[in-house]
Amino acid sequence: MQHILIVVDMQNDFVDGALGTKEAVGIVDAVCERIARHDGPILITLDTHGKDYLQTREGKFLPVPHCIKGTDGWRLNEKVAAALKVHGRFIEVEKPTFGAVNLPEYVRLLTAGEPFDLTLCGLCTDICVVSNALLLKTAFPEADIFVDATASAGVTPEKHEAALETMRSCQITVL
């Protein structure tokens, strides 16, 4: 059985930058520990926007420029990046919106038809983690999909819990 870890958007702007929160800062070590314990491939999603972000639909709803490709805010948190470098087996997946629509393709390539399970962690539970978890559940309805609640954080603790409940309702196991 192949075990794939998906680390969602552990980028500077979401940890302690433009959209950072104390809850996001508080999960960095848990994400690094999860990476260190993981024996298998890791997919890393990177929220990726252009300089025209404020003119996009998302930019109109959330007028805070963030994760502009090539900026420091777009880069992975340095502790997470260091943990990934030690692990060595990871693929970065850029995404222009909440869910990485090509994530199922990467999972198919990594698993080559063999049985697998998926574990997600990262930021933000109520936006990008839930979007990717549901996208993957739709693509792989028979797969075991897990979300590590201790290595994820929402925009607020209340939204984190609400997103976890939504995922439970959709048969995603919350760890």
C-alpha cells in the first residue's frame, strides 16, 4: 500500500505573512514532524498568483495580495522546506485557486494503479485543505483519505472545526 502525504500551502504568506495567523504558526512543527515520520512520496501544493491578483475573482473577494509567484510570501515556510529537503521525495504542485485540479493526476502517476491512501495537512483547513480533500474524495471515492487536524489550521479555530466536521460528513477521516 502506498501512503501519500499532501502538504497544503505551508507558504510564508499563510504562516506569518499577509494572511498568517497564530494558529498557522502553531502548526509548523507538527507539519514538520508529520513530514519527518512519513515514509512515502509527498505532494506539496503552492497557492500561486500573479501580479494581477487583485483583478481576479478571488482578489475581488479577498483583496489581500498573497502568494505572488517568486515573492518571499509565495515560498514555503523555511522549517517546512528544510523538513522536505531532508525527506527528499516530494513534488510541488502549483495551484491558482483553492483546489489543485491536477492533484488526482499526480496521485495516479505516483500510485500506478496500486492501492493507496492519502493524508492531508496544512493551511487553511476551511479553504484549501477542505477543497483539496473533497476534490480527492470525488476523484477516489473508495480511497482512505485522512486529514491531520493537529497539523492543520483554519482561518479561525471555529472555521477549522467546521471544516473538519464537513470532511467527516463526506467520509474523510479526521486524525
